[in-house]
Amino acid sequence: MHRSHEELCTHSSRRREPSNPCLASRYAASMESLRPQVQQLLKEGFLREEIILDNIPKLLNCLRDCNVAIRWLMLHLAESAYDLNNKRLRQIKDQVLNDSKYNAKILFQLLLDTAQFEFTLKEMFKQMLSEKQIKWESFQKEGSERMTELAEVFSGVKPLTRVEKNENLQAWFREISKQIESLNYEDSTAAGRKTVQLIQALVEVQEFHQLESNLQICQFLADTRKFLHQMIRTINIKEEVLITMQIVGDLSYAWQIIDSFTLIMQESIRVNPSMVTKLRATFLKLASALDLPLLRINQANSADLLSVSQFYSGELVAYVRKWTSMLSPSGFIIHILCYFLLEDWLLLAEHKIFHLQHRPPSAFEDLSRLFCLKNKPFKRYKVLDSCWCSVLGVLSSCFQVLQIIPESMFTSLAKIIKLQIHDIMEVPTRLDKDKLKDYSQLGARYEVAKLTHDISIFTEGILMMKTTLVGIIKVDPKQLLEDGIRKELVKRVAYALHKGLIFNLRAKPSELMPKLKDMAATMDGFYRSFEYIQDYVSIYGLKIWQEEVSRIINYNVEQECNSFLRTKIQDWQSVHQSTHIPIPKFPSVDESATFIGRLCREILRITDPKVTCYIDQLNTWYDLRSHHEVTNNRLFSEIQNTLGTFGLNGLDRLLCFMIVKELQNFLIWIQRTILKDKAAVDVFKAMLGAANPIQGIVGNASKVYASAVGKTQKIWGAYLEAIMKVGQMQILRQQIANELNYSCKFDSKHLAAALENLNKSLLADIEAHYQDPSLPYPKEDNTLLYDITAHLEAAGIHNPLNKIYITTKRLPYFPIINFLFIIAQLPKLQYNKNQGMTCKKATDPVDWPPLVLGVLTLLKQFHSRYTQQFLSLIGQFIRSIMEQCTSQKIPDMPSDVVGALMFLEDYVKYTKLSRKVAEAHVPSFIFDEFRTIL
């Protein structure tokens, strides 16, 4: 039965006399003398095969002394070994502390060195044991061949300098060769005795037959004796030595005590990164706490061993990965644990007989569910609670200790980032000789080199491990290292984006550009540092950067878009979220769920058509009141620098969702408000009657149009707000597409050219199919068009104005409603030769580009006949007003007509259609007169 730590310590205190000053002093002195011995043994190249084989008893004694000293000091100085309320026990503890001159750091260092020595010796001995028979037979063959060759030398047939024929020696050496060949590997005892006799015989033949004078013969005899000695050493390699090391090195008594060394371990790793290379051996030594529950389980057999091992190995690795993500800030811990601890522990899973009588605490509920196999065979085997606690104790200790590794690594990386951004100047391609000293910056570069070396030491500790099997699943330490780096990178970049893109809505001017510049500097620091250290940690740094940053941004876009979806995409459904490398979620700071939503809404806020005026020729927004520049197209270049192509693409996708939501709400509002208003519907009917026939002219046009607009005035406020919101977002989408297309052509001109040509080819084929249906067309299950659309949008090779955002039904009076809306806004606008159409009063704002693009987008969602009817009504309005002006001999073209003509001009420009579309509704002489005004 496995005793608890308290029972073990109580038993130890009864059995020993810790108050005896001689014992405490002896173990203190032993620890001081053993440390240099172990450190000498651990020196590179000291432990060689021949040294080990010749000194097995001495090495085992050293190992035993170290473990005994560690065990005595740990058990007698543990806090839980004494009742602090008992005065006698407190006195004993103080006496032991004084006599042993206890230093926890020295004891911990001895534990690390002993574990490393034990691990090295065990691994070398395992290697020798696995090669034992092969080497023994190789030495046997070499020795036999040497004796055969010597027999041939004394036969007189094989010429050798000054060696006469001697039939007696020839026969003797042949007999020795046969004796060596007859040695039996299986009978090690007899083979060992006989080998000793053969060595003695070879010494005697050299002495009695005066063979020393011939150097060649002496060399042959010496080589043969050497091979025979090697055979004796090799035959003495026995598994009992490994068993002895396992018993001597048992550390199960310390599964709870080891917690007290956690801070020392972490501080040691922080001060000396190379310490991490010894942790592997230390945690393997700690794994001996798992031996007791495995003792009986290991003896079970199952016909389903392979399939069950596959299942439970996968489940266990997946669980511990998930557990790590909850308990620590790093993916390194699980990766090292998978190597350090689970190799033996997975025998539990392989034999599927782990059963718990009581469920453990909630932190381990999933693991208990995994192993509580009540309906499985071997139900009679049970692991006692104390054994289970020892397992959890080891794991908990390992988690706490190894938590310092990723923290230290990324702390060093943060310092490198700071130096790269703020201190080290980027060296230009051409540099004047006199400026060389200024750019050298030796102090900063030395600091970067030192920090890089520390990171490489952490990496070396992981990469020193060989690929191992966790159960029957192969675990590659290099891949695990990469996963750990990915996890920490995701955590830090996600946090930086979350904190860096929070905006104060009351700030004047907006914080958008300054925060984007700061964020760009931070992201560039991450990027440059990863580029710098990738060779030192043996990873593809930039590949990891691209993949993880794109995953973070796409995940946040997905979560932001969830607010527009009826069926939300949960984390377990997301293609961007991962259980192994999770993207953290942060609490919302405003109506947006993520940083991408805050960024999008801040852009919409500062470019709001109610307070700004967009000048299309300059791609710039100006404040309506102060006429100061608010922002321009450089904003999107800054977003590209900060979030990259993925960020711009994600912003574009979010704007699409917003447009869809706005259009859906707008159409619902039209159906529930405008079309339910009987007075408004009567106006639409009357206007439609006055406009018929559409090719004609409306009589008394000014009065008819003014009357219709006046009777419907109350509905145009909300109508204008919705239209301009859609138009504003379409302008932003256009700017994003321009920036994406520019960067694609600049950074990857071949990709841009290939996409453009493929797009043109597909469109040509589709047009040809509609002209001749016998020609090929992509089938429904062909994803080509869908896939190419995603690539085209990412490269900015698309026109947002041509996109169909929503499906619509027929709406009565829809063209006439939009027509009346447009002519209702024309009196609020005026034409300026430098700026185009601008609003007359800042108190009654109407921004022309959002207005035109909003109406254009709205019409695009319906059948093309609605657009034709709308343009016809606009053309009729222009013709009717011009006819009235001519009859009244008014020389100047009315401002409303100028506005309507500008609308047609901009419609043709934005849709990239032929001018014939506009001239079909307005006579060419009116356009000629209009151009003289322009």
C-alpha cells in the first residue's frame, strides 16, 4: 500500500534519529564532497564506455551516496515532517538545520547533477546492453581470426620476417582459435572463466617461447588479449545494474516535498538558461512516483492492445494539451511534459484498466472521465487515491517549474523587440565610411546577441530530446517547440492588438492614426525579431508569423461578424480557433466584440457623412465646419502596415456584413413605414400618373415635382441617413480594394497578373456560354468561381459597387421613391468647379459621393428594370425642367438640373458603363450645355 508523505515521514522519524548531530553533519559533509565528484563525472567526454565498464561498482556507490544524502536531507528538513505546535519537534528541526548547515540551493543543485548523472549513466548502460551480444560476438570473431593468422605465420607458408616454421606453435594457436570460437554467449559464467584462462595462456606463451623479440607477433598477441578483455567487460553488462539504479534513484518520497523547490528551480532557469537542459533528467527522475500504480497494471494483457493504445494515447495527449492551456501561459509545458513524464504513465492508458473510486477535484474531472472505465475489462484493478495524488503532485510540480521557460524566452524576445525598434538603426544599403561608427552601436548589438544566446539555450534544451513515443503516438520535440512558440506568440500578439486598438471617442482629433502608427511599430518589432531569431531557434519564423497573425485576425473578424449572424459560429466550429494553440478572447470594451470591430467603427465615426465631406478627386475627408482634413487614403496604407493584407481583407469583410445589415434594415423600414403610409402611396401614384408616358415631358414640371417632394418630406430624413451609411461603407471598401490591389501589384506582380488574366478568361467563357449554351460552364459542385472570388477580393481585383449583398423581392413604387428622394436632396447641394457637388449648409449636411454610391448600391440589389425606370425618371425630370426654362426664357441652367446631370455623370463613372446609357435619357445638346458649365 502506498503511504502518504506524512506517514512516510512519521515512519522515518521513528526509524531514524534526526536529532543526532553526527548524522546531520555527516550528510552535510557528504553533500559537499559528492558535488565536485558528480560534476567531474558529468564533464564532457569523461563518461566513456570503457570507464563505465571498469568502474561499475564505484559509479553505483557514488550514485547511491548522492541519493541517500538527498533523501535524508529532504525528508528530515521538510516542513510537513514536523508539527510546529510541538516544541520538541521544533527543537529537533532547528538542530538538524544548524548541524547540516542546510542550503536549499546547494541541495537542489546536487539533485539536478545527480539526476543528470543518473540519466546519462542509465542511457549509456541501456545502449551497451542493447549492443551487448553484437559486440561480444564481434570481439570473439576478431580474437579467433588473430589466432588463426598467427597459426598460419608459424606454418612457414605465410612469409613473415624472421619467423621460422614451428608446427607445435602452429597447432597451439589453432587450438586457441577453436577455444575462442567455442565460447558460448548464453553461458556467461563459464565463458568468463574460460576467457580469463585464455588470456593467461597468451601471456605465458609470449614469455616461455621468447616471442617478445618479434614485434608483429607481440602486437597480434596484445590485440587478442585486448579483445578477450573486452569480451569479459561486455559479458558483465547485466540488467541487474539498471534495476539497481532504478531502486537507488527512486524519488517517489519527494512528490510533495519537491513543491518547495519550485521557486528555486524557476530562479535558477531565469539566471542560467542552460539549466533547462538538466530538467529533462530531473523530471524523469520524478516520474518514479508513477511506478507504484504501474506495478500491477503493467502485468495485464489485452487482445485489443493496439487499438486501445491508439485511442487513449491520443485522448491523453489531447487532454494534457488542453489542461496546459488552462493552467499556464505557455505551450512549452505540455510539450516537455509529454516527453518527460508520459512515456511510462501511458501504460495506464494502453491497458485501459485505470479506475478511480472517487472523482478528483474539478481541475482533473476530464482526466478522471478519461480513465474511469467502469464498463471495461480488468475492472478489478484499482489505483489507490494516494497513488493518484502522487501522480497529480508530480504533474503539478512540473507545470509550475516549466512555466518559467516560455516566460523567460519571450521576456528576452521583448527586450530584443525594444532594442530593434528604439535603439538599433537599420543599416542602409549604401553607407558612408565616416558614418560607420554611428551605425555600429556595439553596446546595443552586444545586448541583442546576449539575449539571442539565452533564447537559443532554452531551445537547445528542448531540441536535445530525441523523438519519442507518447503511448504509440510519435512526439517530435522540434514540432512541440514550434507549437509552444506559436502559442506564446498568439497570446502576446492578440493581447497587443486588443490593448493597442482601444479608442477614446471624445478625443479631438481622433486617436486613430497615432494608435495605428504605434501598433505598426509594435507589430514590426515582433516581425523583425522573429526574422532575427528564426535561425537561432531552428524554426521558420516568418512562416509562423504569417500563419498565426492571419489566424488571429481572421478569428477576430469571424467573432465580430457573429453579431450579424442568426446562427453564431462557436469556437469549436471555427476553422481559425485551435484547442492546442488557442486564440485568447478578451472582454468587450464597447459595442464591438474585438479590436477589428473597434477599428472599423472608429473609421466609420471619423468619416461620418454628417460631419465630414468626402472629396473624390483627392481621396480625402474634410471636416464640414472647420474644413480641416480629417483623414485620407494614407489611413489604409497605415492599416496595411499594421495588420497586413489579412487585416485589410478582414476589415473589408466586416464592412460587407455591415452593408448587408444596413440594407436589410432599410428595406424592412421601407415596407413597414413608407409603403404603409397611405398619404405617401397616394403621392407616388399621382407622380407615376403625371410621369406617364415616361418618354414625354411633365407639364408644369416645377410645381408637380415640388408638390410631390413637399408632401413626402418627412420620410426623407431617415432615408438619407441609411443611404449615406451604405455609400460611406462602399467608399471605404473602394479605398481598401485600391490599397490591396496596389500592394499586390507591388509585392507580387506575377500573382496579380495571373489573377487578372484568369478572371478575364473565366468571364469571357461565361459570356460565351450564355451566347451559346453548348459551350462549357462550371457545374454546381465546382468551387472554382467561389475560390477565385476569395483570391480576387484578397488582391483587390474587384468592384464593390457591382456586388449583390442581399436577395430582394419586388417592391411597388420603388423607382419613383428613389427618384423623389434624389430630387428632394438636390436643393441642399451646390456645384463647385474645384470640389464638385457640395452641401450648402453645414447644419443640413448631404455628402454627394456617399449619396450617389448609396443609391447606386441600393438599385443594384434589385432587377435591372428598376434601374432603367429610375434613370428614365431622372432623364424626364431634366427634360421637363429644361423645357419649362426655355418656355419661360430663363437663360441659366437651374441648379437642380445641374445636380441631376451630375448624378448621371457620376453614375456612368462609378458603374464604368458607356455614356450612351445616360444619353439615352437626356438629349445630347443638354449635355453639351452642361459641359460648358463644368
